[in-house]
Amino acid sequence: MSKRIDQIKKEIERNLLVLFNNQYFPTLITITDIHLEPDLSLAKVYLSTNDRKCFQKIAGNKSNYRKILAKKLRLRRMPDIEFIYDDGKINLLLDQISG
């Protein structure tokens, strides 16, 4: 992967985490991974949370998150955002913590 795509992925992650922290969500939200197409047409953002309703609220507002990110990132073409629920990693971590 190119250095430019890696930089854009980090900026998307950083800005989304700031947005999630500024909004009230009653649960922890973690971005586990971001897959960005080389032509910047699509960003698949893998989210991990223990509350499906919270994830559905985020996924339902993806166009708003895209607009906010477009203003902050100032890319020529802002990729479409697709939020994907990733329950594997958080369940593994919770199992390790509980014993």
C-alpha cells in the first residue's frame, strides 16, 4: 500500500474517533481496521462495539460522517464510507479479560 493511502486511513480513523467521542454513545466504540480502495472510491471502516443499536445509529448516519470528514480532510474525492460491524476482536478481548 502506498504511503498516501496509509496517511489518509490514519486521518479518517483519527477524525472518526474524535467524532465518536464528541457524541454521546453509552458504550465503547473501537475502529478495528480500515480498508481503503486504491482509487479512494470506498473506505470500509470496521467498528467493534458491544451495543448493536449504537452501531446501527452510526451506520445510519454514514452520509453525515462522510460530509464532516470531507470538510476536515479536504481531499479531491472523498471516498464513500461503509461501516462494518466487527464483533470478533472485542469478544475475544472480553473473553481474555473475564478469564
